[in-house]
Amino acid sequence: MRAVVTRVLSASVAIDGAVTAEIEKGFLVLLGVHKDDTEADAVRLADKVCRLRVFEDGQGKMNLDLAAAGGSVLCISQFTLFADTSSRRPGFTDAARPEKASPLYELFMAECRKRGFEVRHGEFGADMKVASVNDGPVTILFDTKNNKNNI
């Protein structure tokens, strides 16, 4: 799985011109599911994201996690995170098909909720308009297939 996690002051998603979900302070998570991902990947990634310490403490240091900051999560499905950009027209054969990706997307959000967070979301497979006010900006990339992320 890949997740682009951005610390935000606010974020929202609109579908067909209507805002369907929004958060104040927290994380905007763009989540892509690889064709080889498993439930274990979703659980590990949720744990890693929820414990990520990128919110500032009283001394201005990034020491606080999502819970300590009182933040929420807005999660958006994003199959394009697995684009093959070797040509000018991206291919998406590494992205999981919807019948596999949707349950893992739902599991990731359920795991975040299980850890006590309010999780808002877009609609899997929909044409969405996402807006955010990035804070910092602080943006972190997670990839469960990349050992450098220790996921």
C-alpha cells in the first residue's frame, strides 16, 4: 500500500459538487492499494500513520502524534499512486482491482477508527474534488513494499 499523508489544518472532499466529508486539523491520507497487498499491510500501515509524530509540541518540535494533537483523518482512495510512468501515458496495472482494493481501503479506515480516530472519507471509485489547507507543509510518503519505511 502507498499512502501520501499530509498534515492539514482542514481538508474536504466533494462529489458531484457537494461536500461529502470534511475535517479540521489532522491528516489527509491519499491511499493506494497494490495488487499484491494484504490485510496485514492495511493493519500495519494504519498503525504507522496513526502513530506518526509530526504535530508540533509547545516548543515547536514535531513530537506529537494524531491523538495528542486531537486530529482526525480524511481518507481518499487513490489508485493513481501506483502509476507506471515509464511512458507519457501512465499505466495502472500494479494497482489492485476494485474488488480487492475497496475492502483493503475500508480495512485501513476501520483500523484507524479502532485506534480511536474520527475517520471521514471519499467514495471509492468516484470522481472527487479534494481540497486541503496544508500545514507546514508536512507530507510523508509510506510504502509497505519499501523496507526503508520499516512498515
